[in-house]
Amino acid sequence: MRHATASFEFSERVGRAVHLAVCGAVLVFLVAPMLVVIPLSFNAEPYFTFTEGMLRLDSDAYSLRWYRGVVEGAEWRLALVNSIVIGVAATAIATTLGVLAALGLANPAMPGRGFVTSLLISPMVTPIIISAAGMFFFYSKLGIAQTHLGVILAHAVFGTPFVVISVTATLVGFDQNLVKAGASLGGGPFLVFRRIQLPLIAPGVISGALFAFAASFDEVVAVLFLGGLQQRTVPRQMWTGIREEISPEILAVATFLVMLALILLGTVEWLRGRASTKPGNAD
Amino acid sequence: MARPLRGARLRAVALTLPLVAFVAVTFIAPLGSMLVRSFYEPHVADALPRTLAALRAWDGSSVPSEDTFRILATELRWLDEQRKLGAVATRVNRLESGMRSTIMDTADALSSAEPGSWREAMIARDPIWEEPSAWLAVRRAGERYTMRHYLNALDLDRDPSGNIVAQSPDRRIYLPLLLRTLGVSLAITIICLILGYPVAYLIANASPARSNLLLLLVLVPFWTSLLVRTTSWIVLLQNQGVVNDLLVAAGVIGEDGRLALVYNMVGTLVAMTQVLLPFMILPLYAVMRSISPTYLRAASSLGATFRQGFVRVYWPQSLPGVAAGSLLVFILSIGYYITPALVGGRTGQLISNMIAYHMQESLNWGLAAALGVILLVTVMSLYLVYNRLVGIERMRLS
Amino acid sequence: MMGNRGEWTVPPRRQKNIFSALLVTTLGVWSAGCGTEGITVVSWGGSYEAAARKAIFEPFTAETGIEVHVESFNGGLAQIRAQVETGNVHWDVVDLEFGDAVKGCDEGLLEVIDIDELPPAPDGTPARDDYFEGTYTDCGGGLVYYSTAYAYNRESFPGERPSTLEDFFDLAKFPGRRGMRRVPLVNLEMALMADGVPTEEVYAVLDTPDGVDRAFRKLDTIKSEVVWWEAGAQPPQMLADQEVAMSTAYNGRIFNAQILEGQPFTIVWDGQVLDYGQTAIVAGTPRLEAARQFLIFASRVDSIAAIGRYIAYSPTRRSGMSLIGTHAETGVDMRPHMPSAPENLTRALRNDPVWWTNHAEELTERFSAWLAR
């Protein structure tokens, strides 16, 4: 740098300023929309814009009425229960199957690994409308359309790629000799798994599970095709709301979902931090 | 050595098998049943077996025999009594517009008649029965295995003699929509690259603490519900929304010059770009993080301007990230449904929305399936390219 | 690495507890969801559904103990057909537009019910004579008359205000976006009326290919400014937000926005299209008996008339007309707000459900292709 000419330094400084400005704008573009929703959800008026009172920070212009509406609304409550039940069940299935598969795939002896991996990841890249339409035909035939089971299976299969990917990532560089060593010391496969592999992959398992849960908690198309009135989830309820009558109640729910996202993100990042500070596992 | 290897292999397969079986049943089989729907259509064939048998001997250009008329009339009447005619008529109508009312009317008129000549009675009711096109429509609707949904999905049709021809101009909608979808996806990919590249560069070259903070800003939208983000855009962009209010307050536009920013293509583009941007930034960042800044420094110490250094040294090294991010964004946007459905209005719809329309509203499931298969093949080929170039195993979530 | 061993392992006993707790909650809530008794009744959302809840659903549950789960839809037979064709019927009773009811009944999508099973008028007149002509099918009786007319927000028009159907199609005189329902029904009729076709000739003109072309050409003149709505609750909202300058709407929705929310809306009755709805049972429902009970309850004159105390829709039964009174919550006289009030009928078209039964399929297809271009 010391050899650089003055004009280079100048243009570099301008360039850097422009670069920072562009990045700032892009980051605002990324984050601002979600932040706008939060104050608006406290709007005392049924509008989606800042009223003059809100801009004056007049306390009368703010209210909790939309939150009250959500908390008291039987439909939102049913939707929340459904979202949790479906999310937890789908996550449990996805995590169990996903972890096992990731362990299998991490084994160098696994035949056809590339093909199997892309098969297992395919639910994540297939356009959702196609998956949902196919499931509508097939699950109707099986008699599990319009049941919780149908939606849970759909969400489970959408969640498995997340588990497979995050667990596989933590297994990269895992020394299979440890398994052999454990086994040679007389540990059964289950004991070896619990004592050697599980502690190592736990952060991956938990992040994968959180991803799967978040995916289920946000999924609406499969619910549209496979769910009836009794399977209404929070996103499904929002969908109708957005398409038909945007009540500020939706903004209250949206604020809740933003908080949930922050919690999930915080947890995953925290886990990642822990995983990468472990000795011998430099991310 | 052979035995432990076989044991390891068996164990690996046994661990993977449950998920493979699960995916096969809950995911692959549904896709298969959609594939079958796209070319197998037994409904009319099952409903009009004798008419179709009689039409097999028909030359396809003359008016069919009295016998054929009688058989069709009998079958139509029976279906009408069973309240099953509507579904059949609807399917014939998809091949020849107007046939639904013709069939329903004819069955109604014949419900209690015992005419001397069925042929005359039916033609008297609706002269279209004199046209071979009506009978061709019935015959084609009765094909159990058919390519017509694919032809339809590609804006093609068959003329009376069976040649494949272009659909009449006012019914050509699917190919333009497919092209529009590809165009929109490409546009979004490019916009995401232009917006995402500088940000990824910034994050990759910042101090660890700041880089973590910036990454969080990228990850927050990534984790936030898609519906929330879409709602936000409606709130921001609508006529009386925040953006228009700001523009009016700033005097850029007048009160009656408010811009239409949502429920059209603009809404689709803006919202999808924001939704997909993290999928561009994260792979770019992952690659850029591994590019050592010493290369650029070396370039500048050799007298290269920043631009030269960037173009010759940095950009080529970041290309794997560009490819990964672009492919990912492109693949995801081709299949997008929710965002266009909510903010796209009439002009911002993509191919997925048309599939949803045929699934849920027109109930032309065969056509929906054919469009779905075409979309699926497109996406899967890109997925294979992605897999080749990037490697699915290297896909990271955070 | 080994030093961290055990860091992530939850003690086995607690592990088991967590799993069993999860399992129990899952199964508990799930069975609660599956085992719900009662029937699913499908209505139209928003203020009309709210009126139907108070007028019919709640009294029905009070009388029979059968719970009513309400789902909303935006009309059409597609969802019913999908359920019947795939054999998983989860809707029991649906409040349909009359044309759809006729068609659904024809196609075996609805359960047949003898008109004589429906309750007679209070004076003993049998149902078949009490219903206005043509307001029942083999699958049930009519519910209420409603109208699609257009309305505007007075704040959008400080100067001259629209007063005729022609004004709705006149972008030069009254610029601004228009709201219209995303179906051909009503829009084609209104387009022809605005193009100068007298009401009594509308369906005769539409019956010809040229007539249909003419209607679409008229719609072409405003297509660029149209915002398409699907749910009945949308037009009042779009008008309130001034997202559109004027919009076609179900008259009752506008009435409720005027009366309950004090919105400055005006309905232009000129060129209104009258229609009526019908409740019917989805064919093959596993809850047929409860659904029939509901249908019979909903067909009572006092049930039908009760709707008119919450929203401006009038009964399809003659004996119900004398029961039109005042709005239950505000005491407003309902008569002048009913689509059937004489002063609102100067130019009104009665929807022809039979014509639509025959043409809905083709015209919907053409309409969608037209929209997609």
C-alpha cells in the first residue's frame, strides 16, 4: 500500500465510501421490512401506515388492541396449537431419520453416496407447488389428506434435508477410526453412537432440528393442499388474512414470528459458536 | 479386510435406508402419482365405453352412423340420471369449447324421449352433432393414455386430422408464462448478484466481530417467516403504504400520483429479491472468506489499480460463489409460488401460480400435472448442474 | 474433542421423560383435533359470515348441541368437486351461489333433498309454495337475495360523483382504479349493460359469440385499471384504503361498512345484478344426518329472515318478507338498504343461474386466459 500513488488512495477511498453506502442500503433493504411491521402492529388505528399521532409518539396512537384480538381469537389459538403440534412431530420424525441417514452417508463405505444424497436433498429444491400437488393426489388416495398425519408427514419430508445437511456438515472430517476404536473397546453400536458421535454432532442435530421446525412453522402450501379446517396453522391463517382482509392483527402475529425467528437464529448461532470453539474442530 | 468393509457398508446402508424409504413413500411416490396424472386420464374412457368402441370404427370425417348416435344418447342419458354427466362434459369441453353445454343440453332434451331417429333428434337439438369436430372431441377425450396435457401446456393442439399445430392465439398463455417465469428468475438472479456481491465482500473482509454482526443482519430475514416478509412488503408498497407516503411527503410525487408498487410485477420483483438475497450472499461469503486479501494487496503493490486487481485477481477467485449463489437463487425463483400469489396481482404471476390455479380452481388436474412435470424437469436439470458444479454436500445452511 | 464428551448428552432418564411428554402432548392434541364432533359449514367470511353465525349457526348449536365449525370460501364448485372426486369430503354444508347450486346438484356433487322435507311457513304454507319461484333446487332451498352493485368512497370524489353503471366504465370522466370480482359472472353482464344493452336482452346477447366478444371488449377498456378481488370482504377494505376509487361489491358488505364503521361509501344501484344463495350438503359427507338437520334448520323462515337483521340481504321465502325490520345492533331500518327495495330496482338485472350453469366453464376458462394476457 505504501507504494500506491496518491490518486489510487483517493479513488480507493471514494470507492470504499460508495461500497459502504451500497452495502448499507442493501442491508436496510434486507432488514427494514421486518422492522417496519413491529411499530405498526401497535397502531391504534386499523391502518398500515404511520399515523400522525404515531409519528408524534403520542401514546394514544399506540395500543395493544391487535395483540388482544390475536390472543383472544379462538382461530389464532387453534392455529398456534396446530403449528406447534405439527412442527414438533414433523421435526421429531425429520431429526430421527435425518441423523441416522447422515451417519450412514458420512461413512466412506456407503455405496452410491452422491446419488442418495441428492435424492434426500431433493425435497428442498423441488418447487413447493409440485410437491404439494403430488401429495394432494397421493395422500388423498391413502386417505390421509385432511388429517394432521398427512401434514406432519409432508412437513417431515420437507425438514429432512435440513437435518441431513447440518449433521453432515458437523461430520465432515470426523475420524471413522474413533468409531472403530470405540467398538474394539467393546462398545456396542448404540453406546459408541451415544458416547462418541452424538456429542460431536449434537450442535448439528440441534441446528438441523431448529431449521426443520422453522421450515414447518413457516410452511403454508402443503397445508393449503392437505389441511382442512382442523389443520389450520399460523401461516395458513395469515395466508387467508393477507389475501382477503389484512387486519392489523396479522402485523401482531408477524411481530411474534419475527421474535421467534430471532430466538431460533440466536440459538443456532450460539450452537455454531460452541461447535467452532471446540478443540480439533475448526469449523 | 473384505468382511469389515462389507459390515461397514451394510451398516451405512441400514442407517440410510429408513430415510430413503420415508422420502420414497412421502415424497417420490406423490411426484410419481402426479406424473401419472399428466398422461393417464381414464375418466371419459370409463364413462363412455360403448360410444368409444363404436367411434373406433368411425372414419373421423363423415357424420357417424345412427347406431353411434343411439349408443352415445343412451350412455349420456344414463350418466345424467346418475348425476355423473357434468364431469364427463367438462372434460370433453376442454378439447372443444362449447361441448359442455351441448352435451348437457342434449342429455336433458333426450331424457324421456324415444325418437325414431336419434341422429335427427340430436342434430335438431344442437347442429354441432353434424360436425366431425364434436365427435373427434369425444373420441380424444376418451383416450386413456394421452399427450394432450403436454401439448396444451406447450400451447399446441391437434387439428382434426391429428397433426400437431399451434394453439389459437387467444389461448396461447402457457409458453409466454413459462418464458416470463424464466425471465423474471433471471432478472432476480442478476439483481441479487449485483446487490449481494458488495455485501458479501464487505462481510468477508471485515473484522471477525463486525463480520458476525453483519452476517446476523443477513440471517435475520433468512429465518423470518416468508409470510411475514411478504406482508411487510404489502404494508410498505401499497397505495397508502409507507413508501408512497414517504414519496408524497418528500414531494417526489403528488397525492394523486401515488405509484402502483404492489399487486403487479414490481411487487413480485421487489419482494422476491429481498426474500432470495440471503441465498446469494451466503454462498458468496463462504467462497470470499477463503480468498486471502494478500492477493489483492500483492496486485496493488505491483502497481495495479483496485479495479484491475479486482477484475484480474479477486473476481475470478470468487466465481465459484457466484455460480453457487446464482444457481441457487435461479432454481428457487423458478418455482416460487407464495410471494407472487400474494403480491403479484394479475401481471406478477409465475408458472407455479398457474399450476395452483389448475389444481384448485379449474380442476384441470391433468394440465396442472403436465405443467408441473415440465417445471420439475427444468428445476431438476438445474439442480444436477448445481450438484456437478458446487456439490450438494457443500451446501451450508449458515 | 473427547474432553467435551458428555457435554451434549442429556441424562438418559430425562431424555425419556422429554420424549414421552412430547408424545403425550402430540397425541393428546392431535386426537382432540381429529375427534371434534360437529359439522363444517362453509360460508363467505367477513360481515356476511358474522351475520350468518349470529342468525343461524349459533342458534342451531344452542338448539341441537351440534357444533358448527365455520370455514370461509369465495364461491365456486372447485373445492367441493375436488373433495368428491378424491373421496375425502371434509366440508358438510356449503352456502353456494344459486348457479353453482344448480350445477352442483346436476353433477351429483350435492346431496338431494326433497323440498317437502323443508319446514313450512309459519302459516302452514308448504315450503315449495313459500319459496319465490326458482329459488330452490333438488338439493335444497334458497337463503337470501343479495346484489352485486358498485360502490365508491365519497372522499375519492370531492367533485362530481359517479351515478350510473356507465360511469364505472368511464375512465376519462372518473379516473382511478376499479375493483372487480375475479370471475366472469356479473362482470360480463355489467359490461354489456354499460355498453348499452337493455337489461332484458343481456343474456340473449351473451348467448351469441359476438355478444361475449362485445362484453370482453368493453372490459378491455378498463382492464389496465382493474384490481381483482376474490373475497367479499376485500372491496370495502380497498375502498376504505382508497386502493381503488370504486369497486363492485356485495351490497351487504358495503352496508355494514357504512352502518357499523361509518365509512363514507355510496352504493350505485344502477345496473345492479341480483342473485341469491342456497345452502346445500356436499355429496358423500360422513356426517349426513347432522348436515341434514342443519340444512332444515337453516331453511326455516325465521333463520333466513334473521340474516336480514345483521346484513342487508332479504329472504327468498315469501313469508319472510314481513319479517324485515331494523338492524339488530344499530336499529337502522333495513328496508331501503335491501337490493329488492323498489327505489333500488330502476335498472336491475336478475342473474340467470341456468344460463350460467351452461356457460360458466367455458367463460371461466376464457376469462382466465384473458386475465393472464
